[in-house]
Amino acid sequence: MNQGKLVIVKLKMERMKIDILGISELKWTGNGHFTSGNCEVYYSGNQNIKRNGVALILNQKVVKSVIGYVFKNDRIISARIQGRPTNLTIIQIYAPTTEAEESTITKFYMELQEILEDVPKKDAILIIGDWNAKVGDTEAPGIVGKYGLGKQNEAGEKLIQLYQENSLVITNTWFQQPKRRLYTWTSPNGQHRNQIDYILCNRKWKSSITSVKTRPGVDCGIDHELLLANFKIKLKRYNKTSKATKPNLQNIPYSYNVEVKNRFAELELVNTEPEELWQEIHQIIYEEAKRNIPTITTKKKKTWISENTLRIAKERREAKIDGNKQLFSTLNAESQREELKDDSIKVLTTLCQQIWKTKQWPSYWKKSIFIPIPKNGTAKDCSNYRTIALISHASKIMLKIIQRRLQPFLERELPDTQAGFRKGRGTRDQIANLRWIIEKQSIRLCRPYKTMECTHKDGDTNTLHCPDKKPVFESTSNSENRIWKHQLV
């Protein structure tokens, strides 16, 4: 299933008020979960090839109650949801077809049994998915109802055996529906229809299911029909969190500048430890911003929007909004920040001087917030992430001061041959110089002897010597090939 179909599926969920949706034969690689709009997608697929795959899509209301989830393999995934009076464990499966090897089918049912044994005894259980089996219309007391469809096959017998061992019932077969609301699969030519998708429930919670039926016509480009079940359970309530707000920096009032200036003037800047001085500065800025600067509610950014929509929005904005008002608002915010410039510089200068003298940094400046950014590959492997560190802006000022004071000493100590990680120089210049030397020596048919130094980022220095016992480079192209092959640059 591609991202376009995922968008369609989410729209169908919202329109039909579906809280939990299971998907079989997803054909995604890897496993993990991510947020997509107002839904959370949990998926488990093959690690190498796009085959099989299962997923659970939960809407925002259900996601808040998720306790945990298990990625068993590319055919089984489960999630546990906190509810009242009991918790709910929902398992999404994709069973092997009847043409699969016997070992594959046996392995699937063994792994499903392992999942069921790990479920707490008091939990309500729902197992949904494509079973690739037909239980037929023959009633089996306490397991299969009398409203099934078709004739039972060998895979259906194994399925019934699983139900008997775990006290499960097939909810599809317990509700009388027209045949068009019973079949779940249609052949590509439209001539054959079967019931091979089922929703299972443990027997003691059977009464919580009030209806099960298919919804033909919900087109998502697949040969299966949407199978719906109404399950009565109350989710645990969570207090609504207040909407995130932030200061409106485009509307800084004059009163904020006045209050901050007055409180800065009262600070004891000379005989105060850096830690204590920073705490006072931080408290002044935070308290006055909270008291004087109005807040705005942050809005979630849209996941995507078409170019045509952006163009229309731009034309509408240019037609209705006076650009001078926006410019005035921006200039006003800049002018208000300029009002505090001199006072802020004085306070920060004193603080940096105290840090330089005492060699003591405020503890807040030492803290960094590390944000992992995923790369391609499985989310379980830590090497598939890169991190960025966020530090205080005030700390960056001090670090910049130290860097500039060290710069002249470093420039005197570093050799001229060091080109990497230096301002105004680059390794490309050294490569160009080397190419020029090679070309000249090739023309003169001489044996070049050159010593090169390469200083790495970690400080290690490699010295490369070209021996003069035999011609080093026969031609420019061969020279370049040897350079890259032996990693001489």
C-alpha cells in the first residue's frame, strides 16, 4: 500500500467513524509506528522484501489509551489498549494461503498461539485479518454460528481447532445478514465470492459485539471488502491537555522593555557567582515575558498541500491583506527588541566576564537536548539515527567568544599544508594543486617526489611519501585512479 492509498484509507476511517482499522498484506518493509494526520500507524513487515505485512491504524481517541504493542513478524502484530472494565488486546494477522507450504502454515499458527498465551487472562481479545480459510455455514456450538457462507475447507478446520483451544468465537457467523454483507473477497473476474476474513473474540466478551457485517463498495483498489464490527468498551479517560501556546514575538509591548530594564538595573553584576547571576537573568526575562507579552496558540502544520492550493492561497492573501500592516508589525517587533539591546549586552558581557574569571559555567548552559532524526532502515537499530543537539543561545555566545580568542593561536600553529576545516581554504584546492603537479610531471616525464600532510578532524596527521624508485604516475588518468584507489587524499 502506497502513501496515496493510506490517505484514502484515513478518509474512509473518518467518514465511517472507525476507531481501529486492521490491514493485511501491507507489503511494507521493516516495522515501527508513525503519526499520520489524526491517526497513529503501527506496522510490521518483512525486513528485506515487500511481502506480506500487517498494520493497525488507530485514531487519536484510541492512541491515548495504548499501553503497548508487539511486532511479532510480517504476519502478526498486536496492540494492547487500556479500557474499562477490562483492557483490550487486538491482534491483526495475515494467514498463509492454502497453496503455502505446510511448514509455513504450522509456523504461523504456533506463533499466533504464543501471542495468545502472552495475553493477560482478563483481557478482551479481538483477532482480525485475512485468514485465507473458509469455516462454511455449518454451525459449531459456541464457536461458529449458523450464518456463515460457503463450504468449510482444510484451512477452516485448522482455524476451528485454534478457536476450541482458546475459547474463541467467529463473530461474522453469529449475525444474520444478507449475503452481500457476508462475503469478504471477490475474485478478479468477479465470478466468485468467499468469506475468508474473520473477526474473532474470546467467548466471555462475545456479548460486547453488537454487529458484524461487510461494507461492499468501499473502494480502496483491493479485492477484499471492508469488514466492520461494533465492539462496546469504554476507554480510560485522560484529562484534556491545554493547547500549546507561545509568546507572540511580533507583538512585544513597550511595558515589557520598561520592566526588564528596571529589573536589570537592580542586579548586582560584580560580586555575583555566574550560576546565581544567570538564574536571576533567566527569571527576569521569563517572568516579564509571561506577564506582558501576549501569547498565541500554536497550530499543527499540515502534512502536505498541493502546489495549486498554495498558489490560490497566495493570490487570496495578496488580494485581501495589506502588506504595509504586516511590514509595520515586523518593524515594530524589531524596534522593541532594539530597545533592550544595550541593557542586554551589558548584562551578558558581565556574565561572560564572570565565567571567564571564575571558570564556572551556569548548569543550564551545560545542558543539551538531543533530538534523534531517523534515517533509512529499521527503527530498532540505533545506528540508523543521527542526532542534533540544542543548547542555550546565551551559551552559544560564550562559545563564540572562546572560539574567536583561540583562532589567532590556531592559525599560527597550523601548517600551511592543512586545508581542511579552515576558513578560506578547502581540500578541493589541494586536489587541484596535486592534479596540476601530476600533469606537469607527466609532460616532463619526470619522477615526482612529494610529501603531503593530511590532518583529520580528530587531530590525527598522516604523512604520505611517494617513493622515487620507479615512476609513480604514467599518465594523468592513471594517476588519479591510483589516488582514489589507495585513498591518498
